[in-house]
Amino acid sequence: MTNQTRDPAAADAAAWDLPDSDICSAAMALVHDVSPAFLANHCVRSYLFARELALVEGLRGGADYDDEALFLACLLHDLGITDYADGDQRFEVEGADAAARFLRGLGMPDDRVLPVWQAIALHTSLGLAQRFGTVQELAFHGISLDVDGVEKGLIPAGFADRVHASWPRHDLGFAIAHSIAAGTRANPRKAPPFSFPAHLHEAINGSSTAFLDVVANNGWGDQPLPSTTTR
């Protein structure tokens, strides 16, 4: 998908002191070129929320974590929902692979690409990102906050309102769910069983593979316990 409506608020990048190195500027251009406004804005908001949550925890960019890597992870984390990174893998992994190729193409060394890849690949996986590093954990929390709002009580009053004024939501939660489900409807291989894309595939498209279905069809003759049933 491409972006037919770039938000005028994109001009607010300087006002928000977003990282503006050559690689960050190239990433910002890419995201706005290949993403609809609801997705591009979500990626920027995810970074702003991640950075603010870091401040709440007393963490400083450049000292306690790699701020450029955090920005790139948040900014590029949904490439897998766009045509730029369309493929047969779940969107998180397609996006991580595409981001890694993009960053290596701009000369980023592998040791700095790796945490970006990990942050993107893990961004829908609860309980994993914090085991890999600070960038991965902060990206997870920033991205999650923009979707579920669970940790919004941790950020200063009024901060989210200012972020939304510059980077409007465009009904992000529902828009992104339907975009992911459109991809899995066109290519069910993008919704491997038990994954987040499979959950949305079932919720929106009405079909998925449950774990007990897999077990019932494994050919080993496993029988359900008396208290369990299969669909």
C-alpha cells in the first residue's frame, strides 16, 4: 500500500526533536513513502511514547540506550504491513527482514542492525522483548502504548494529547487490525497458527487454526482428556 494522504503534521518532526541523522531521515522518508498516514503516524508516536517512558524510568538516550536504534526500530516496525515488505512470513518478521536490508544498505553495521531486527520481530510478542535488551524493551512498550493505552498513566498529563495533535491517530487500532487481516486473507501463510496475525485473521476473516485442531490431526492418536473437547 502507498500513502495517498501525508499528514501536514509531518512538518512537526523538528519540533519534536526526532533523530535526524542521514539514516534516520532516510527511514522517515521511506515510511512516509510506503505507508498510509495512520501507519506512518503510529510509527512516529510509538517512538515518542517509548522515549517518554524511558525518561520516566530515568533512562537517557545516548547514555542508557541507543536512541537512534530505538527510533529506527519504532519507525520501521510495521513495514511488514505495507507492499514494500510483502511476503509469505508473518508481518512482524517480514518487516524486521525488510528493515534490516534497508539499514544494511545504508551502511549500518550488523551489531547495530540486530537489536532493531529483534525489536521489530518481537513487537507483538508479550514477555520476550525485555529479555533481549533495552532498545527492544522500550520499543515494545512504546508500540504497545500507542495501541492498547495500558501504560498511558505512566506518562505526564497532556503529553499524549500533544503527540496526537501532531501525529493524528486515524483510528489506528481498527485500521491496523483490518490491514493485517487483509494481508492474511490474501495469503493465509502470513497467519501461522497461534500467532498474533492468526488471531486477527480469525477475528476479522472468520477462520484460523486452533492448537487443539493441530493436536487432533497429528496422526499420533492423541485422545482428548475427559474434561476437554475439540472444536
